Amino acid sequence: MININNKKHLKILIFTLIAIVTLGIGYAGITAINLVINGDATASVNLLRLI
């Protein structure tokens, strides 16, 4: 017979394993994309907003 404490631990373990697998699949999907950036970019500071 499984008591309540063991059921709670089992649910936490299953949730943690599902979360780890989901994060792993998401990370693998994101890193498989080749990012290509073309063009120019500039950055500047608006001095009037700093005063």
C-alpha cells in the first residue's frame, strides 16, 4: 500500500522529470536554428533624457 507521503513524492518526481525533458527538447530546438544577421546596427545615448 502506498501512503500519502510516497504519492506526493512520486508526483513531484514525475513533474520534475517531465520539466527536465521539456526543457531539454526546447533547448535542443532553439540551438538547432542557425541565426544569420545582416545589416548595420547603431547604438546611441539620448543625452537629454539623462539630465
